Amino acid sequence: MAFKNEEDRKAYWKENLSLVAILLVIWFVVSFGAGVLFADALNSIRLGGYKLGFWFAQQGSIYTFVVLVFVYSKKMGDLDRKYGVEEDE
């Protein structure tokens, strides 16, 4: 990975860390928020026979994590291309 200049390197890592922070907040809200903090309110709704709060605690956070992995991969590919540091195939 070779950056053209120091400013590009700093901008790249700033955008990378910003993306990671946003995705971690989303994962936290879904896993801890929906599964623990808001579970009582969500339990009044049923999904496939299970209370929604329970479903988020058991399955929803896992599905969200998998989606976030793909989102991160796509966004990092875009970011690499933006700064000209993508891997050669």
C-alpha cells in the first residue's frame, strides 16, 4: 500500500476509523440496545412465534453482524479505490 502523500494517508485512516466507529455503533445498538435495553418494549411484538426482543438477542445481532461485514468490505474497497491503494488481482 503506497500513498501519494502524507495527507492522503491521514485522510484514508480518518475515513477508515470513522467507518469502523459507525458500524460498531450500529452493531451495539442492535445487539445490546435491541436485545437488552429495549427488550421489554420489543417483546410485545412477535416474530415467527418468538418475542422480538428475544429474537434480536439470539439471532438479530448475528444477522446484523454478517451484513455489517459485507458493508465494511464494500466500503473499504471503495475507499481503497478512492485513494489508489487497492490490491492488484
